[in-house]
Amino acid sequence: MANFAQRTKAYPDARLFEIVREAEKYAPEAVVAATAEIERRGLNDDDFAPQKVSRPFSKVGKMVTGLARPATTKKPDDVIDWADNPVQETETGRPYFQWLLLVSAAMVLIAIYSQYDYIKFHFSGQSRGVDATLIVSLLSTVLQLAVLAALWLGKRIGYQFTAGIAAYTIASFIGATIYSFRMLSEQGFSLRDIVVGSLQVESFLLLCLAIASIWLLQRNELRSKFGVSQQGLTVALAVGAGIAFIIYVGVFAVI
């Protein structure tokens, strides 16, 4: 008993309370000695509530959920840090990132130039007043400028976001051009008209994708503030983009 009393004097407060609370795990002499030491120190059980033990996530769980970073100085691509610019770190060793960004931005710039060329021709006096074609051209120019802004913002957000937008731009533009060529070449449209038309529609789709991506990146904040579920937000964005695209294509159909 004296041996237990001597040992408990060196125990921290938390250890003493642990012995008392889980008395069935320890020898009766140890429990008596711990109780006596608690009384000698004048400790109060209410002042030392049991601490909740937080079990760490597994390494795989941490990587998947993004709740923690691996024990390296380099951040993983799927962890988005708004306080700094992770692109500077993730670009290293990935030269195709800049090429994706440049090609997608070049496509949008071509569409903007084509709109500028038509608007300049329209106001040169060789065309009629304001018509649906002019409205669509002005709208397309605004949308394409917004796409460039989304690409710039995506570059500041992170590698995966921007590379996804750029790859989507290139792939779907090629697909839209092939489809349009098969449909419109028989109607006498030139290849330039087909490419420009594909870029116009592509710019609008890309803008919808960029806005949806930025919103989805903030879904945790939306869910905590407004109680919006991830599935509901995704469906709402998809429906909104679809309706907007139908309206946009409808304007072309009336021209």
C-alpha cells in the first residue's frame, strides 16, 4: 500500500482521476492510493472533466476528405487554400498546365476578336440598325470576357480547377466544331463562320461550368449557412445552366 501511495504522488492530476474513474481496471490498493492523493491535493472532480479523445483519421481518410495535408511541405492538388496561391507549387514539373491555359484562353480571344470584327462592321454604316445579331454579338463578347476572368480566377484557386476548365474548353470546342461542320457546311457556311459559331456557344457553356465550379467549391459554406445540400445545389446549377443555354440558342434560332 505504501508503494502505491509513493507512486501516485508522482502522477499528474489526469492520471489520478483516470484510476478512480476506471477503478475496475486497477488494483484496489491503487484506487485507494489515487483517491487519497486527490484529497491530499485538494482537487475537485468537476474541475477536471474527462477529456474527449479524438481519434485521428487514417492517412487515406485525411487525403480524401482534405481535412489534413500529408507530412510534406508540398500541398496536394485537391487541397484548396484560399490564403495563398497553390498553383505556383503545383505547376512545377507539369509543363502541360500552361499549354492548356494558353490554348483555352486563345480560343476565347479568337471568339472575342470575331465579335469585335462584326460589331465594327455593323457600326460602319454598312449594316442596318440594332438587330438580334448585334445583340447576340455583344452578349457573346461579354460572356467571353467573363470566361477569361474565370480562367484567371481559376488559376488563383488551384491547378485542378483551371486545368479542368481548359481541358473542357479544348475538348468540347473540337467536338462542337466537328458537329457544326457536318450540319452547317451543307448550308453554305464557311469554315470561319462555323469555328466562330462554335466558339460562341462554347464560351457560354464554359462560363456556366466556371460559375458552377466556383459555387461547388463553396458548397460547404452554403450548406452551413443556408442548409443547402450538395445534391440540391448540383441539380440547381445543372438546371440553371440548361435553361440559360436553351435561351441562348433560342436567340440564334430567331435570327
